[in-house]
Amino acid sequence: MIENDLAINLARIQFAFTISFHFLFPALTIGLASYLAVLEGLWLKTDKGVYANLYRYWLKIFAIVFAMGVVSGIVMSYQFGTNWSVFSDKAGPIIGPLMAYEVLTAFFLEAGFLGVMLFGINKVGRKLHFVATLAVAIGTFISAFWILSVNSWMQTPVGFAINDVGQYVPAAGWWEIIWNPSFPYRLVHTLLAAYLTTAFAVGAVGAWHLLKDKSNLGARKMFSMAMWMAALVAPAQIFMGDLHGLNTLEHQPAKVMAMEGHYQSYPDGAPLILFGIPNSAEKRVDYAIQIPKASSLILKHDLNAPLAGLDTIPDADEPPVGIVFWAFRIMVGLGFAMLGIGLWSLLARMRKKLYDWTWLHRAAIVMGPSGFIAVLAGWVTTEVGRQPFTIYGLLRTAESAAPLDAPAVAASLLAFVVVYFIVFGAGIWYIFKLAAKTPEAHEPTPHDGPTRTAGITPAAAVLEGHIDKEART
């Protein structure tokens, strides 16, 4: 029994490690694909070279991030057949078709137009190339749509029946399964998180170059666009997060109890615990700093509304409170910090000091990785808060695993850690190297025909900026 528990825990750690590493890349590619589409659209509309230059600048980074996201996703998916084969067997009739839809729609769309986007700008013409960029951006959205639908169904399962062999099968049609109760909230919340992640990554790069040269046109433009996104999307994300929390309270109350640190029920108004140390052994939060009745106000919009606590949930069904409690606070804290940067940038913009306030630029650099951290914290809240179930309320994690051998799982986990940090570490290092390159103010812009640069292929001419004199428009 101890050996089996150890094997399951190692398998959970392995999946958590690979999926956390994987989601860092889609969190950037979803937003970056849309950013590239906006840049190319502005270039077509205004014919200003700064937009074309920024497009090419970020296109190189997008290509690497996209490739690492695909590779890490493939590795992750194999674990469904190795470590979690029981889950795959039981949930396969529902999960399998949804993932197939993702491949048939999003992956084919991305794969079909990615090559044109990366290498065809001097071959197919500006307008057709813009269509390719839009197609890739739409493909990233469709991919997120199907994957989040799968995850949301695991959180709020509906529209299923259980057949004679214990499998979950569609019962009332796919519409109910796809548009399960938590899916719309999770979809919007995740997409906004991706846009914020991209905004602060782009903003950090722009701020870095502004600190070195405030007159650099490319740095000014990317920083300005990033700060507009932060100022507009951060408040929308906070509002959407509140709606998502209310939906979670309705369908997954134990998760919200863990997020709030409510070990006990509160019949006449629950406090909002800002900080503290969850003590699951004693069923309390030690050293709690709290605001009386504020949690009832947020969750029920009534100061005196009763809120149930974990004392209403069997101990065997409680999620790990400490992890969920702190992951939630990291996510929320970073969300409000993003809002602060956005408002600060608005103030600087109003005073015409957006490119001059050094402390704003330094703060933007510090906040550069905040989106990635917030995304990971949010997913930890979501996934750990679902425990001890893989399909909430129906299939336990301990019942989802394949017959596992702990030494074998430990060996594969160690191999994943070593390989990931070497391979993806090299990729991330190269991304930083590209981002550290100063945006060129007078870099030649692409044109509508094939290049004739001696000794350089058209693809390389685009990616490296080596356009001959005929292309210098």
C-alpha cells in the first residue's frame, strides 16, 4: 500500500512538472500570436516600418516558443497512456473525441499556415501573409478552446452516462459536454491571463531597451502597446476572476473553502483571510490576518450571508488546503500588482512621461515574469483544488493511475527533469538572447515580392533582416 501510494504521488509530481513546464509556452504563444496579428495589421494599415520591424523581432521569439510548446505538449500527452491509463480508459469516450477535435481544427490550421507565417512574407505578398498570421492566431484560440473544454468537463462533469464497463460516455449530446458549467468562465479567464502574460513579457523587453535608449522607436512602441494591454485587461481579468470564483463556489465548494482557508462554517458572515498559515491538523489558520465578514460580501454580496466550511466535507474529500490557499493568494496578489502597473502607466501617459519615468520601466522589468507565475499559481489552484479527484466528485486520483512501479516512475521523473532543464533551458536562454537585441530603428521592411539577395534564401532574408536594396522601401 505504501509502495502504491508512493508511485501515485510520484506520477502526480511528474504530471504536475511536465504540464507546468508546458503551459508556460502556450501562455505566451496565445497572446503573442494575437500581438503579431495586430502588428502586421497596423503595418498594412499605416505602412509604417516600425510595425514591420517589431513583427519580425517578435516572430523569431514566437517561432521558438511555439516549437517548445508543441514538443512539451507531446511529451505530456504520453503520460495518459503510461501513468494514467485507467483514467484514459474510463474517460476516453469523452476526452478522446474532444482532443481529436483540437487536432482536426486547431493543429491543422496552425501547421498549415505556420510555415507561410514564418517563411513566406516575401513570397506570398503582404495581404496573404497577414491572412496566414491571423490563421495561426485563430488556431491558438481554437486549441485553447478544446483543451479548456476537456479540463472544464473534468472539473464540472455533465452530459454523461456510465456504460456497462464503467466508462463515461456521452448521454445527451456533445453540446452539453463541451459547454459544461465552468467552461465559459475558465476559457475567458485563461485567455485574458495569456494576454496579460504576453503584455508584461513584451513590456519588460520594451522597458529594458528604454532604460538603455529612451529614443528607440521600437522600444517605445512595444512598451506603449504593452502598457495599454495591461491597463485595459488587468481590471477585466479581476472582474472575470470574481465571476469564475462564484461559479466555482456553486459547483466546487470544497475548492473555494480551501482557497479561503475556511476550515469552519460561518453562519452569520465569513471573514476574508488575507494571510495566515493553514493548519490542517488543527483545522484552523494560524496567525490569520483577516477582514470580518468580507468573504461573505465578496462571495455572496451580503455581509451576513452564511458560508459553509470544510467541516461539512469528509476529510477524505478535502483538497490540500495549504497549497491551494497560498497559490490562490499568489495569483490574486500578482493580478492586483498588474493592475497597479497598468494604472501607473496611464498616469505616466497622461503626464506625457511614459518613456521617461525610469522607475516605471524598472517596475515593468521586475513584473516581466509575473504573468507566467500568476498562470502557474492559477493552475495549481485549479488542479490541486480539484483533488482528490481527477473527474470531480466521480473518479478519484488514486483510482485513475495505472499499475505503477515506484522506482520506474522515479527514474522517468528524474529523466524528465534533467532533459527539460537542458533542452528547454537552452531554448529559454536563446529567447533571452533574442530579446536582449536592440530593436533596429532603420531595419528594412518586407515587401510584396520574392527577394534576390545573393547567397541568402528568402526565408533567411526575412528572419535575419538581410534584404537587398530593391527591398528597401
